Amino acid sequence: MRILGMGTPELLFIGFICVLLFGANKLPELGKSVATTIKEFKKAMREDPADEKPSPNDKQPKQ
């Protein structure tokens, strides 16, 4: 199995370092927050800025 050019031993080592740094109890919470952040970022990238309504603070140029 190769992910991003890394084999199984490298991925296991990275996982072990994560457990040491964050603790086994915090890893599910950390993973959930990272997934939520990625989901929100993708959602924001799909939205068309032309669809947004102007805020009341935006000044419209007079014609």
C-alpha cells in the first residue's frame, strides 16, 4: 500500500508519532475537526461569489 509515495512502515511511524503527540483519546476529536474543516473549505470553493447577496454595509456606486 502506497499513499503519497509512502509505504506501510512510514505511515505506521507517522501514526505512532501522532499518538505520542496528541494522545489516543484526542485523535478521534482531532480527526473529526480536520474532516469538518476540509468539508467546509470544499463547500466554500464550490459556491459562486456572484450568488452572494451584498451586505447592507457595502456601498453601491451611484449612476
